[in-house]
Amino acid sequence: MSIGFRFEPEWRLTLFALVMVPLLAGLGFWQLSRADEKAGLRDAFDAQQALAPARLADLANAPREDLAYLPVRLTGHFRGKEYFLLDNKMQHGRYGNEVVGVFELEDGMLALVNRGWIAADPARRSLPDVPDVSGQVTIRGLVYLAPGKPYLLAEQKFSQGWPRRVQALEMDKLSLLLADGQASMLFPYPVRIDAGQPGALSVEWKIVNAGPAKHVGYAVQWFAMSFVLALLYFLRSSNLRQWWSQRGGA
């Protein structure tokens, strides 16, 4: 006796599949879009690196979109112990801070220069011993534009005196803090110093935290899960295996 093919879906399983299969596939397409974004960011970075370093003083009124990762040259001096400690920065599994110094250019403009990472007390009972940079120096670095608003556990309150430990660089607030109310004195974006420059600490800047290939790999996983779930639903809701076995036997 031959068995005809039957498809008899159960409504709860069907509802689950209708929600999850498109959701998993959508996550796959989202990862592909992230891969495109990272590839575009990497290409933009490579293009910027081909440019000669610009004088920071010439960029005060430049459009924001032209500044990301732009090589710059600064001549001036670090203002002694005036620096911020960006908290909770890990490097190779070790706790530390990023040291952001206040740099005064020859024309009086101020810039925040991220000198890189330094090990710190995990218990936060003491501040790290940051080496001074004396005298006038010329340094190179990259203008850094944060991808979005900084994540804060609570509103930042700035202590008196230096150095000051902070969660993130809120440039609008720091400009008023540093320039005595004259926000225009501070360059609106921090500069990440290049390795080997005067004052540089442990410098390991990451342009992207995951390359395009990694996102493509994630996308393949999401698509595979979507396909497997759809296949399992089809097998569970039909007699496909029995029907195919009978055809094979015939």
C-alpha cells in the first residue's frame, strides 16, 4: 500500500517557526551589513593614512566627516600633571587606564591627547604613576571620532585637582572645564597619539574590534540555524521521511 505525502502543521509549532526562522535569517543579514560597515571603515582609514599629517590648528572648523582618523601633527607642550585617566581599560587581560593629557599648542589652542594605556591598581586605591613629558615637543597622531555617545554608569562629576579619573571623554563638558568657559579653546575631538612619539605609553589602537570576515562568519551561522530550524519544522509537520523511504524501496 502506497503512502501519499502529507503535510499537517501544528499551530503552535507553526507560530514558533514563523517567528524564529525570519528572525534568525534577519540576524544573518544584519551581520552582513555589519561586515560592509567594517569594510567601509577600514577602507576609509587606509585612505586617510595616505594623507600627509595636517596641522591641528588648521582643522578647528573642518567638517566632522573629514576628520575621522585623519593624521595630524601637534607642536606645543603637555600641561604638567593636567591629564585625565580613562577608567576600566583592559589590555591583554590586565586592568589599567588610558592617559589623556592636556596639550597646549603654540597658538594657545588646547587638545586632549590620548597617550595610550598604563597599568593601574585594580582595587582603585591609588593612581598610576604617569611619566611626565617636559618641554616643547612635536607629536603625531590620529583624530578620533567616537562612534556614538559614551556609555556612562552615572553622570560624571569632576573632582578638584589633577589628575582626574573619568568614565568617558564628554568633550562638551571638558571644554568648559579646561577653558574656563571658553569652549572654543579646546579642539572638539581627542587625538590618539602614534606609537613611538614623545609621551606615548602602551599604544595598541584598534580601528575595528572585529574584521569583516568575522561578521561574515557570524552571518553564515545565523543562516545555517534558520535553515536547520525550517527543515526540522518541515520534517516534524509532514511524513516526508516515510514517503521518501517508500519511494526508495519501490
